Amino acid sequence: MFGNTTVTKKEAVEKKWILIDAQDLVVGRLATLIAMRLRGKHKASFTPHVDDGDHVIVVNADKVALTGRKLDQKIYYHHTGFIGGIKERSAKFILEGRFPERIVEKAVERMLPRGPLGRQQLSNLRVYKGAEHPHAAQSPVILDVGAMNAKNKRSA
């Protein structure tokens, strides 16, 4: 009468390490792929309430591409908590600033579910602005996002 539905336990999860080079990749397309990997939706053993996603390392986050006129027109807002304290920054300002990796981090964060599980899954993401990363000991598998679809890569 009932099918055999398998539910993944937290102890049975096998997490892999994935390395993505973000140079000339479109931010939104990259973020959807990263969010899917962090949640574990690419696995047959996907369980919505279990963190069974992989660890994702993103390098060259300062060299990502934005399509259209988003570099100048896309605005990121944050509030200081004081009255009238809404602040705005353009994507160009952030990419040329001290922490350009925040563009990728925020794009992925906003694609993950809110709550304790989403925060736990986001902690499996490591974003670096240069080509160097300290996770060589984990021997990450390189994922070529640009070769998956021609629209993923932009040459400026």
C-alpha cells in the first residue's frame, strides 16, 4: 500500500568538497547552482529538513560578471537600525571595495531558506576574492560551471 520512502539521517550524510572558479561567471546563475549544491538538491537522497548538501569553495569572487547595466544600477540596501538609517550601495561600489565576495555571499544567502537549517547550510559556503584558498587538504573536486551552459559565462 505504501511506498518505501527513505529519509536521510544526519549521521549518514556524505559531504563532498566542491571548488568553483567564479571568474567571468554570471552572479545569479552561479548563485542558483551554489544554493542547490548547499541544500543537497542535486542528490537522490535529498531530504528537506536535513543538511545533506556539499561544502562549496568559490575563488575569484571579485571577477564575477553582472549582466546588462546591473553593475551601475543594482542597489544593495541595509538599515543601521536608527530612524532614517537606510543606506544604499551600488554593485560596482561593492565589487571595487574591500569585500567583493559579499556579492556572491548575499546572492546565495537570499536563495537559501531562512531559519536555523538555512544558516547551517550557508556555513558550508566559503568565498574568496583571489585565486588562493586554504582548503587544499580537503582535496576539492573542481566544478566547471562555465562549461555547463553557454549563458553561465560572460566575457567582458
